[in-house]
Amino acid sequence: MTATLTTTATTRRSTGPITGAGLAATAVAALATSTVAAAGSAAGISLDVSGAPIPVSGFAVLTVVFSLVGVALAAVLARRARQPRSTFVRTTVVLTALSLVPDLVADASGDTRVLLMVTHLVAAAIVVPTVARRLPAARRD
């Protein structure tokens, strides 16, 4: 008599690769945005908005906060969206575009507004592709 052994493979979607890559990208983006802000300031661009200066460290802090929101979004989409990668990219492109609106209307000089927008684009250019590469194109259910 021959016994047949069957095994059932269960796949658990892990957000580890997404989270790890997202955290690394967040750190790089925070350094990059604060470097851009410092370089802009050194080049004579004011970091004043509504008469109050934005500290260079503030660029890093806000980059971390909003990048972590993006990483959390990616983790949720990895579990819930039918096409996590394209949903994440489309969503973050729209959110990045929306993040530029306050900069356009800020009570600041034109150079300052451009610098603010550049920092948003730099952060997105680092975080979005890094995280998107870790997301599956389609979910397997």
C-alpha cells in the first residue's frame, strides 16, 4: 500500500519588502529634500513662508511623515488592490500633484515656491519608484 502525501502551500502576503524598501527610501528622500533646501538657502533663496522661516530640518521631518503615509498606503494596496503597483503609482502621482497646490499659493517669493515644489518632486522621485518596484503588478487570490 502506498501512502500519498499532499501538502497545501499557503501564501501569506508579506509587507516586509515594501516596508523595508520604503523606510530606506524615506531616509534617502529626507536627506535629499533637506539638502535641496540647504542648497537653495545657500544660493540665496529664502525659506520664509508667510514671514516665518522653515528650518532645513523641517523639510526632512515633513518628508518622513508623508513618505511613511505613502509606505502605509502601499502596504494596504498590496493586500487590497487588484493591481497594487499601478494603483499605487496612479494614486501617488495624483497626491504629488496635489501637494504642489499649497506651494503655488504660498505667501512666499517665486523662488521659494519653486524650491518648495522641487523638494516635493525630489521626495516623490525617490520614494514612489522604490516602493512601486516592491509591489506586485497584480494580486494572486
